[in-house]
Amino acid sequence: MRAMRRGDNPRKGRRGKRFDDKDRSSHRPPSENRAHESGLFDGAKGQSRLREARQLLTGIGTPPQQPFKPDAFQVEALAALEFEDVLVTAPTGSGKTWIAREEIRRLLAAGRRAWYTTPLKALTNSKYQEFSEEFGAAQVGILTGDRKENTEAPLIVGTTEIFRNQLFDSLRGGSDVDADLVVLDEAHYLADEDRGHVWEEAIILTPSRIRLLLLSATIGNADQFAAWIEEVRGVRCGVVTRPGARPVRLRAAMLLPDKRLLPLLNEHGRLNPDIERMAEQRREQRKR
């Protein structure tokens, strides 16, 4: 490193160039550069907004890899599936699908079959891709309103309506549903006013020889739900619950037309005062 000579300006480069904001901007992320150039973070209030945005976004990203260790509720659910239907209630992101995947893995290894149902075609397509990568494309088929592929595969991924329709076909003299396990993902759709009857009919019509695994993050009366399943199917239904909050914390924010990113809640868990003021201003404008 060059020693500083007499008369050198510490805020100048080797050729006397002064480091200004434009030079420093090359060391910032592009999104922060644009924000600085727009003047959003000028002044004390702007710096406060910048701190809020940084606090909101800090830590977001891919966590470091580490050896997987199943949670106690996951191990409990897998053990219970050996003997009974199981209803799993756990927050989003806590690993409900892992339970289904591991039970499906066990069944496929034993030469048996399974169905995995979801309420949405987009989610069904996503699970089809996930399971095809996990178990191999030859092992997985898909049945939705507009896709019908590899229907003889030992694992079928489909919408709940399609599975329910196959049960009705079986009642009319068609072939029996060939499965040892049926997974009903998003099982809380049973309470949906328009579509809930599909889940009700699927649960009632599924032969008792087929094990049911029901997954949901939002069932509040799980014990009552399980008791009803036992009543209509004549098979015990255990309840496995993961206690505590969701493992992946949600971060809520509002993106404004002027490109400001405001946290929805302040550090005390209350609505951001800036958002409250904007809402009040909007109400006053509507009155006028």
C-alpha cells in the first residue's frame, strides 16, 4: 500500500479523484443503488425507512445445508400409519409432505400402490414433478382435468375430484381403486362451502382396506374431525399435531407506488403507523 505523502487528500484517490456518492454506489446492491438515486432514503426519515427495509429483509435466503433429522411428530405419524388412518395438523413449512413421501417410499419398495391428491391442478402438477424426481418418472402418473399420463404407475398424483370420481365409478361396477394408501393434502377443504362435499364423499367412499393420510395446517377441531372419520369409515383415525409456531417465519410488507417497502407491522407487532396514516388519508379522500 502506498504511503500517504504530505499534501495528499485522504478523500482523494491516487490520481487526486475525489470519492463521491457515485463511486461508493458501485459497492451497493443494484436495488439499493436505484433507491439511493431516487432519493427515497434522503434525510432522517429516509434513513429510518432504509433501516426498516434492511431489518425486514435480513436473513432471507437459502439456509446452510445440514444433515436431516425428522421431527418427533413426523416419526409419530409414520409409526401410526402402520395401524390406522392418520390426520396430521402442522404449520405450513414444517414437513407434512415428508411424512407422505416416506410412507410412499416404503410402499413402493414393497411393490404396493398409493394415491396423492390435492385440491388444485397447479399443486398437483408441482407434486407430480417433485415425486417424479424423487422416485423416477416410471413410478409416477398424473390424473387431472387436463392431464392423463402413466395411469398404470404405482403412484398416482391427482386432484381430489378425480379420485372421488374413480370411487363413484367403482360403485357403478367399474374397477376398484387399486391403492394401499391415499393422501388427502389440504384436508381442511372439507369445510369449503362449494367443494367440501368432494372431500366428504372421498373419505366416506374410500374402502376401509385403504389407509388414509390427511394433511392440513389449518384444522382447529382435529379431534372432532378424526372422530367423524372413524364413525363413517369404521377405522381408527389418530391425530398427530406439531406444537408451536411455524418454523419459517412470515414477513409481511407493503410495496408502495413510490417503490418504498414498508413493513406491515412495527417492532411491537402493531400496524405500521405510516400505513395507518395512508389509510386514514385515503378514507378522507373518499369522503370528499
